[in-house]
Amino acid sequence: MAGGITVKDVSAQALIKAYAAHLKKSGKLEVPAWTEYAKTGNYKELCPQDADWYYVRAASIARHIYLHGGVGVGALARRQGGTKRRGSRPNHHADASTNIARKILQGLGKLGLVEKHTDGGRKITSAGQRDLDRISVQVAKAQASA
């Protein structure tokens, strides 16, 4: 079972939750002090209610880079964005905060999980791929036993 299980074989939601817990438990990802007060985009009204939202966002970004190499800050901001409600006018898409994506990429880079891609953006390193695959195997075993 453990031989061929990768990130693609498990539920995205379960993997992101497990990897966020792993990042938090390791304590190596540096979380900026301003995250307690920051909104995740200009289209948001309030800051996130989950105290661990930074780890969840970092896990989501790491998974996305694993699946789609060469992703930059702008692409991550577009992907993490949402709907800007404009009252009685039609809704429009709004990008998420590029500062948050940039700080997470820098933090994941310091951990050696992502590196700069030759064509631009970031790609997953072998250490990052190994971490995510190891967490994927744990998630698959937990899903199989449930």
C-alpha cells in the first residue's frame, strides 16, 4: 500500500489538514506576528477565525506547487482569491493577498521544501516531495481504517 501512494491519491482536504498539523507540530515554519490581524484578501471583511489559518494556507500552497510546478506569487494569489461582493452590482473575482503567498513561499524555501524554478515561479524540492508523500501515506492509511 505504501509503495505508490502520492499526493494525487488522497483527498486534498484531508492531506492539507494533516500537512498543516505537521507544519505546526514541527514548529519550523516561521509565522509572522501580523497574521493574527491580517485579512487574506481585500475582498474579505474580517480576518480568518481559525487560529492556524497560516499553516493551512502553507499546506495548500505546498500541495499546489507539488501538483503544478513553476507557480509564482501572482498565480497563487489568483487561485486563493474569491468573490468580491459589490452590493447590488454583479460580483467579481478578487485576488488574495500576494504578501501572504510571498511570505509562505519564503518560509517554505527556508525549510528546503520549495525552490526557484528555472522557468520562473517555484517548484517542489525532493525533500518537500518526500514530506508530502509521507503525509499522503499516513492519510491513506487513516482513510482505509476509517
